[in-house]
Amino acid sequence: MAEDHRRLVKEMAQGTLLDDSGFLKEIVERVLQEILEAEMTEHVGAAPYERSEGRKGHRNGHKPRTLRTRVGTLNLLVPQDREGTFSTRLFARYQRNEKALVLALMEMYIEGVSTRKVKEITEELCGTSFSKSLVSSLAGRLDAELEAWRNRRLEAGAYPYLFVDARYEKVRVGPRVVSQGVLVVSAVRDDGLREIVAVEVDDTESEATYQELFRSLKRRGLRGVELVVSDDHEGLKAAIARHFQGASHQRCQVHYARNLLGMVGAAKRKELAADLRSNFAAPAREQALGIASTVAEKWRSKKGNAKVADHLEERIEECLACLSFPESHRRRIRTTNGPERLNQEIKRRTRVVRIFPNRQACLRLITALAVEQSEEWVTGRRYLDMEELRGHRRKEREETELMEL
């Protein structure tokens, strides 16, 4: 019985407070004002109008200050002193809440929630109105932090494997909605960990775009690149040849297979896919080329499949650069599937936004996702054992020296 009575009293008290938000706001406002006055008394060493030999300063009126809280916006009067040395500890505590609120808004924006929806949520949480423009402004405060991350110095000793991927997003530019190229570059470092090294949004995926991207990466400290994995883009390949001389280019085998399978009817795709798998599974480049030649002749003999045969003979070599690297690494460097999780996250979030209001909004969202993924990679498990690559290179040098004797 006593327990039921206590529960009833508690529920009644909670109901009174929650039903009358103005009453609760008044209580909180009064308590905080008293705290401010007590802090000033402690600071100057005397209460208002008190004469004291231990006085260390003098009051000098009040300064109005609003504070947004869960019970609404509070109107407080912050005491001032003549010397200007008083600083309340109260707001330092509440600033953490304010910062948390700002971060929550930003995170909701990153999650793809529309700014109008964020406005509704913040009004529920804080009992105060947030305009759409203010929410967008708060989200924009991420820009400086994200830009610093994009321009950070790349500190690893070397980045042997580089993965370049591109996708397109719809962005509003003036009165038009256009496609913007989103370029994401990730790498495997010499310690075997992965890291996202670049995120850019540009008008188009062109040689000039990639030239500038690679110049920027090199200025920031990118070095030691031995293999660049990407799709078949002529401008990208030209930029790789210019900026990473001596590095190999690996065309993504998955993209290559999709392109080739699209050249035949559905009834023949299973057979062609099996032929490609046997080709990609070859242990060495010479064997892979031999298999490709045999497969090409086979398909040339099939009526209407000369184009497939020509493509195999002329372009398959672009997919075989990975065979010059340790066998244990090949499965992870033969395609651009490594950054696939990031691509899935980008797609999941941008599907909610659909059309970005401007390029900066697109860059902000994708960079934030890239930061999160990169930090997970850098602090996570080692992706590849790079000692195997170093041992592979030593063996190659020894074989070359023996041939020269």
C-alpha cells in the first residue's frame, strides 16, 4: 500500500511539472539566477551592499543572456564586475549541452534528415524555435573541420596500393539540377592499414580533374605508389601515367567483366563468366595471357561474338597488373571492391537527400562519411601484411641480379 502511494505521488508530481512547462521553466530560471549571484559573491568576496575587509572586487550591474534548455529559453542576468575578471562556471557546463545540441543537429544532417525535419525535432527537444536557415548554418560549421581533414598531411612512409573510385550525385546549381562527380581515393599504407586520402566533388570526371587531384595528393605527402586500381577511364589512366611513373595500373576486374558480359545475350553470360574466372585465376601474367588467347579463339568461332574475342585479346592485359604482386594480396587489389562499404553508406545517405541544395552540401556529407570510415580503418585490423610485398620485391631483385650474372 505504501509503495502504491509513493508511486502515485511521484506520478502526480511528474504530471504537474510536465503539464505546466511554464512552471518548470520558472523554477529552473530562478535556480540558475541564484547560482550566478552566488558565484559573483564568491568572486568579489562580498554579498550585494555588504561591507567587508575581504572584498576583492566590486559589482557592476548585469548583462542579459539567453540560454536554450530542454524546458525552453531562459532569460538570465549575468552579474558583471568593474574589473571584468568574472567568468561564470555555470555556462561552461551548459556550453557542453549547447555544443552537444549543435553536434546532434549536424549528425542528423549527416544522417540525411532534411533541415525542415531537424527544425521540428529541435523544437520538441528544446522548447524553442530553430529556423531552417539556422539549422543549415549550424551544419555549415562542419566545413572548416572537414576541409582541414581533406587537406591534412599524409604521414605514412609509403602508400603502395591506391584505389580510385568515382560516382555521380545530383546537385542543384542555380536553376538547374546537374550531375557532379564524386571522387574518392583510398590507399593501403606501408603498415598494412587502409586510409581514405582524398574526397573531391567536381563538375566532371576528366583528365584535368584527376591531374589536379593527384598533384594535391603528392603535395600532401603521398608517395611510394606501386599500383593504382580503378575503372577504365582514359583521362584517369593518362593522369596516372604522368604522376605515378613506374606504377602499374590495374583495371577493376569486376567492372571489366560487367562490360564484357554486356556484349553477349543472357543465355551466354554464364559460360563467358566461367571463362573469365579461369583467366583471372591464373597464377602468372604469361599464363593468363595464354588462357585469354584460347578463350578469345573459342568465342571467335561462335557466330556473332567476334567483338568479345577482340576485346579479350586487346584489353584483358589491363586487368592483369595484380599478378605482379604477392599472391596473398591479389584478391584485394584486383578490384575496387575494397571501398565498397563506403560506397554503400554514401548511396544509403544520398538516396535520402536525393538532390543536394549545392555542391558544398554534397561535399560536406560525403567527406563526413569518409572521415568516419577512414578512422575505422586506421584504428582497426590490418588489411594486408605488407612484409609480404617487401619480401616479394626482394625476391624479384635477387632473380634480376642472378640473370645479369
